[in-house]
Amino acid sequence: MRTKHIETLKTLGSQAARLVATLYERGRPIFTLAEVSDITGLESPSARSFVRKLVSRGVAARLRPGLFTLVPFELGLEREYLGNPYVVARELMKGEPYYLSHASAMDIHRMVTQPQLVVYVTSPKPMRGRVVLGTEFRFFRCKPSHFFGMSECWADKQEKVVVSDLERTVLDGLKHSDYCGGLTEVAKGLWMRRADLDVRKLVNYALRLDIGAVIRRLGYLLEAYGIDAPEEIERLRGHLTATYLLLDPLLPPEGKFLARWRLRINVSSEEIQAAVTT
């Protein structure tokens, strides 16, 4: 396959070979039209035409207007190649602040057992969702004051991305469980990584977000899973209001009322405990 790819480059001329080699040397398999102009010296119209030829020959694939990715040698002349979707998400943000969130963050933190088909991104900047080469990217806008709890991690051997840290991932899941496969999936993820969670940080984050449903659900799950942190649990209880909320916002409003956490338990305890054994 590598030989075929090199032969393809030769048919495009030395300029294409230099472009591809330079991009790989820079660690930039995902590249912009501006980078093409910079490396080749071509003006924008000529650079655009040049990249179109690369795409038509299967040397590169178009992700969005002005953004492209090199197709690995071993894929031959594949014309639709996304690459690492988390790196693509970073590039779609065009340098704006962001973090990979919800089910995507759970995937990165090894909190899920199923493959993820949608990429979730949170940012203070509004962004429209889009589908790129068959993969859906969903963007969520958060308040600037809620933009915290993130870290850099390796998406692959060469590329780093920003992702919500373990504690923030749990809380985002408790707030929007519908973007994580449901409350029981979030609960399962919490259980899977319970030994690595910093419970104090988890509670600090929850109180900083100051979202009643998150505080209630977190406290309930910490107790349900026997996580021994009595002081932190009492801190959560100290911020409860009289209002009752649903444990799982996606399920019908039924089940008993739990005064301790001001929750209506509309998920069976068997389902919650099932996460321990799966």
C-alpha cells in the first residue's frame, strides 16, 4: 500500500510529495488550506485547486471547507477517511476553548463498554452540530463560569486533546444523562472508576456548578454504591432544597419519594446495583 501511495504522490509531482512529507514531519495529519499555502507557496485559489487534486487521488480527505486530513498509506486510495474523531473535534473548534464531554469523555476515561457513534464537545462558544464523513459532532454551550474541570490527554500516539476530567465527566453525565446512554450508564461508569475518583473534588465541582439535580443524584449514587465519604455526603445534603426531582430525567415520573435526597426514585434499585456486577 505504501508503494501505491508513493506512486500516487509522484503522479502529482514533487510539490505534493513535499507537502505530505512536511505535514507528517510537523505532526499535522489534519491540516488547513492556509497550511497548504504556507508549505507550497501557492496563493489561495491555486492551493484550493491543488488540494482538490489530492482529495480526488485519495491522498487526502475533506473534513469541512478549508480543513483536510491525510489518508494513511495503508488505506491506499480511500477517499472518505475521518481519522481520530476526537482530534477532528479539536480542529473543528478552530482554537476556541473546548473540552470533549459526556459519552466521548466517558469513552476516553474507560467508563463505557459500548462503541460511541457521536462525538460530544462542550464550549463557552456556540457551535452548530455537523456530520463529517458519517460521524456526528454535537456541541454544547456552557456558561463561562461552568467551564472548568478539564485536562489534556493523548487521543493517539501523536495528538493531544482536551477532555473533562474524571470528576467533571461524572457530573456532566448526571446533568445530561441522555448524552451518555442514560443514568444507569453514568452510574456504571462511576462504579467502574470509583477507585480513581477524588470524592472531595467531585463534591467541590458539584457545589460549584450548583445544580440541584446533580447534587441530589450524586449524593444518592455515592450512598447506593457504599462510597465511604460521610463528610462529603453531608456537604451535599447541606445544599438540598425542598423540591423533589427525578432520579432519572428520561423516565416517567413514578416511584417512591426519598426525603433524604429529595428525589423521586423512578429507577429500580436493582438496576442501579446491576452496574456493580456488569
